[in-house]
Amino acid sequence: MTDGELIVDLRGRLIETPDDFWDAVSEPCGLPTWFGRNLDAWSDTINTRGISEVIDGHDILIVHVDQRGLFSGHRREAIVLADIFDGEQNRLVVHGPA
């Protein structure tokens, strides 16, 4: 049985690298210790499911980040990461400066 939305709010946390992103989402998303910490593993986790009981227990995953660090502009790593989110079952919301 799934339960609504899993909202992971990372606003206020500086995320400079993909490793910072993995560190930030690991606990709230219930990623297992053997999680691959790469884009393929993340895609499997949020799109295919079956890796995280926490994510699998919700219909929708929404991750909020600030538009700074990794997500400050046109960094290739951020673009590729953002493209993994399908916009329906899982969403990345990048918040601009207040």
C-alpha cells in the first residue's frame, strides 16, 4: 500500500556535488547501504522502484533543492540528474533565490 507524497526538502542545505546530493537524500529516502550512489542506481530507485521501502511506500517523490551549488545553473551533472526525475511519479523542484 502506498501513501501519498514523500517530500524531501533539502532547501538550506548546500549541495555542491553529486556526492553531496546522495548524502542528503540517503536518510530521508531510506536508501540502503549498498545503494550505488550513481545516476543509474538513482533512476532504478525512483523510476523502477524496488530498492527503497521508504520511496516505494509513497505514490510520489518530491525533492526540493535551492538553486545554488550543484543546482546553480547549467552544470551538466545537475541537468543529467534532473532529467532522471519524470515530473509525475517523481519531481525535482529547484527553488530560486528568495
